[in-house]
Amino acid sequence: MAQTLPVHLLAVDDEMDILNPIKLGLQRQNFHVDTFTNPLEALANFSLKKYNVALLDISMPQMDGFNLGKELLKIDHELKICFLTGFANMEDRFRTEFPHLSIESFLQKPVSISSLSNAIKKLLFQI
């Protein structure tokens, strides 16, 4: 069954100057976006079936994005996840810890809103 709009996104990044443009840009693309700068707060506020996709920064204090992704998938195993990072050397760890996810689930910052929107659509609609 294909996912239809509206699409609800959870975006978690400890840097507000990255998170705000992502939120505004994706809202202009008709996505509903909730943001958190603290991964533990995002986890505590996560609700089953509320989100279609989680956009997770990898390098964050308190909990990295890979561990947050694992915890979110324990709650909602159908959640789609897209990791964002400024570090290319994280790709090997991504492939090791999430072998079932496609490479579209790993994006390097800076990322354009159109690239991010396309990655989200690929994850949701299998295009």
C-alpha cells in the first residue's frame, strides 16, 4: 500500500542552525515536521504510527543517531529512517549496523532540500 501525503517527519539534530532550514524547507514541500535537538527528548516523545520517516543526525551528545534509530525501530518497526552526517567515515558503520537499509538512508551534509525530499519519497514510495 503506497504512502500518501501528508507525510509526518521526525527530525533530530543537535544543531539548531541545521535543523531549522531543514524543517522550513521540508514544510514548503508539504511535509509535516517535528524537530528535536535532544535525541533523548525525541525518543521520550516518539509515538507509534505518528511518524512516517525519522531524519537523524548521527553525531549528537547523549545518544548518537544510530542508537536512536535502533530505539525508534523497537517502538515502530515500520518507521523509515534517513541518517544525516557531515562525516563520510560513518558510511561503514551505517552499512554494518543497518544492512537492511538502502544507501538512500544515508545522506551527507550539507544536503539540499530537494535531495532530502527525493530521498524521503524514495523511502516511502519505493520509487
